[in-house]
Amino acid sequence: MNIDAKIVPVNRKSAGNQRVNEPLGEAYSAYWNWWLDHFARQAETRFPDVYEKCSLRDDHGKDTLSRIGMLNDARGCGVIFDLARALGRPAGFDVISHLLTSAPSVSALVQRWSGVLALQSSIRFQESCPRQEFIVADQHNSLVLSPYKVRPANQKPFGPAMLAGVATGTLESAGAHIQGIWSITRGGASYPIYRFGTFLGDQIDFDSDILIVLSEETTGLKSDVGLVPPARSLSFGHLLNSQSGARGNRLLVRVVGSLERSEGEHPGLMSTAAELGLSPRSLSRRLTEAGLGYARLVRFVRLRKATRLLASGNCCLDDVAYQASYSDRHHMSRDFRMMAQVTPAGLRELLAR
């Protein structure tokens, strides 16, 4: 197989630009920081021998990335890839994750993946980036991951293997068949890193792109609702702290339900508390105990509600802004850029694919 023949050349001049290392928005950070903590806890459960000498009381033991790094140092990138593949994409709302995992078909997923890269580049670089700055998906259902453009994958040795593992597990769980995964180096050379269910090699270069080649047997996904059922892909459970338990979940459901029912200007803490039969002070205290802040939760609910409306494709942006409780479409656009580094209009176009 001549993998190089399937690749569009990449202009990597921007790879050294510090702006490529910026987080991809508040929603992205909240989702994936939770996923990393979930990964670390799973690693400690499955590989107790690696952590038996680590005390969670010291700073090294408390840091999530350091805990994952311990597994990488002890067992290598192959174990990181395999665990990330097993965990796949957990439940939780993030605009980009929802955009990709709600794709109704493999071809739609490929188109959305390519489109969101171009859309985000125009926002992150404050200019219209040439298409050749990215390896783009081709007609053979190939997806590209660029670890050097994504935090925290560009900060730790295990990052690229973890990123590839998450994508592989999510695709496989939806019925996609992975023919192989290739690493494309700065000079354009390619070598396999995953074949026949096995991770190959000890490391993936940070500056390499990761090309996931889907088998020709993959003609569609298991269902017409995307890679992850909507109820799971749109949940806010990842915003809760790990100690909140069932009580925190019940509170979250009640508050989110109240906020979802609002239109126009979003209700303040006082009106939401009154609807729930609580005092503002009591509601604020309970949210804090669950790891939530009222203003932050409002931003997430508005973002999710607007994303759902944009997915319907039937609303103009002014109507979406009103129904999602933004003050106007410009306020909505600023929030989308800050939280997901996409624009509402651009997201609506991508969701239509």
C-alpha cells in the first residue's frame, strides 16, 4: 500500500507558532480535563503495581498528567493507546466532540473533521489559513489527528498515543473498521503505528500527523444517530466534581432543566432558585459543593441549547440567540468563539453535512 499517495502535503510553517498551542476553548478544556482524570483513575485501578509506591498526598501523585506519565514510563505508549482505545469517548458535552460523534455516517464524519480544522484555523490565526496547511481527508475515508495542535497531547510523551487511542476506540465502537494507523513525519515519511489490533513501536513523534485509514468494509455507522447516542453526548456530568455523587447529579438535572426552559435573557440565580424552591444562597452553596458555578453552568447550557438549534438547520441566528437566552447574535458568536473556537454560522454549516 502506498500510503504517501493518499496524503495532501502539509505546510508546517505555522507549527512553531505559539498560537497553535492555545486551548480550544472552555468547553473543550472542561471536557478533556475530566476525561484525563477519568483515564488516570482507570490506570490506577488496572495497573496497581505501577502506582503502589506513589502517594496521592504528594504533589507528583496528585497531578493527573504525572500519574498518567508514570504508566507511560513503566509500560510504554502501547499501554496508553490500548487503555485510551478501551475507554473511547466518554459521555459529556463539548461542541467539537458532539459535532464529530453525532455524524450520521463515516463520510459525514470525514467532511466534518476536515471542515472544523479549517474553521478553527481561521479563528485561532485571525486569518483565512490556506487549506494546504492541513492534511485533509480524502475520498478513501481517512481521518487526520495533529497532536502538536492539541493540548495536552503536545505536552507529554504519551499524548499522541492517547489521542490516537481515543479516536480508534470511538470509531470502532460505532462499527468502523480500522485498516491501519500511520504516522506522517515532518519530512513526509510514513510508517505504521497500528495494524491488526496491535499498537506498533514505542513512541509517536510530536511533530507527526496521525492518519487513521478506515477499511473499505466501513460503509456506515451502527446507527443513524452518530457515534455516540445524543443523550450521552449532550450530558453535563463531567462538570461535577468526583465527590458530588447522586445528590449532585439530581441538582444538576434540576438546574439545567430550569435553564433549558428559559428564552430571551437568561434567568438570574434568584429566579432559578425561586423556581426550584430554594433560596439563592442555598442554591449557590449546593452548586459550589457539586463543583459547579451558576454563571459557568449558564454558559454551558446556552451553548448546548444553541448547538441543538443550529443542528436543526431551521432557525436564523437571531432566533437561535433568543431561544438559547443570549442577549443577541453577537453575544452568542463571542461565546462560541471563547468556549469552542467556532462560529455559530460555521457550526450550522458543518452540522448540515
